[in-house]
Amino acid sequence: MLKVIVRWLLLAAALLLVAHLYPGVRVSSFGAAMGAALVLGLLNALVRPLLVLLTLPVTLLTLGLFLFIINALMFWAAASLLQGLEVTGFTAALIGSLIYSACGLVIDVALERLFQRG
């Protein structure tokens, strides 16, 4: 349970980093970032698998590159559902989702090493 809470807090901090690095993404506060990280996690867990399944032919034709579009759509959807997260357009959602995904990858690797069972 501690790992989930730490991951959530670090992903919220990653959203703040995305907003700092790219001007097309704005986050109003750390509380808004926590809410956005929660909504992004829920969208990625519930909606994304369905979108991946429905767009499987396109994903195969583009050799998986269409998954970047799906990630951007999830990022954009989260921004449209929340008031504290603002994304200026689809390009901003694409770049923001790429930075956020890279941060998430680093966070997941770090947490696996930190909470490794020996």
C-alpha cells in the first residue's frame, strides 16, 4: 500500500515537472496534480485497454506508433475532466504525455528497486 501512495505522489510531482518543462501544459497546484494523477491512472486502467483493442488494426499498421496517440488522448481527456490541469491542444497533450510517460517509467524502475523483496 505504501508503494501505491509513494507512486501516486511521485506521479503528481511528475505532472508538475511536465508543466514546468513544457508551456502547453499547466497545473494549478500540487493538489490538482494529485487529482490529475489519479484521473490519469483511472483512465489508463479503464478506458485505455478498450481503445487499444478497438484500434488494434491501426496500431499494427503503424507498428505501434498509434499508441502515442492513445496516450495523448488519455492525457487530453484527463485535462478536460479536471479544472486544475490545462492542456492547450493536441500537440501539447502529445508532448506532455511523452514527458509524463518517461517520468512514469523512471519512477516505476526506481520504486521497484526501492521496494525490492530480498
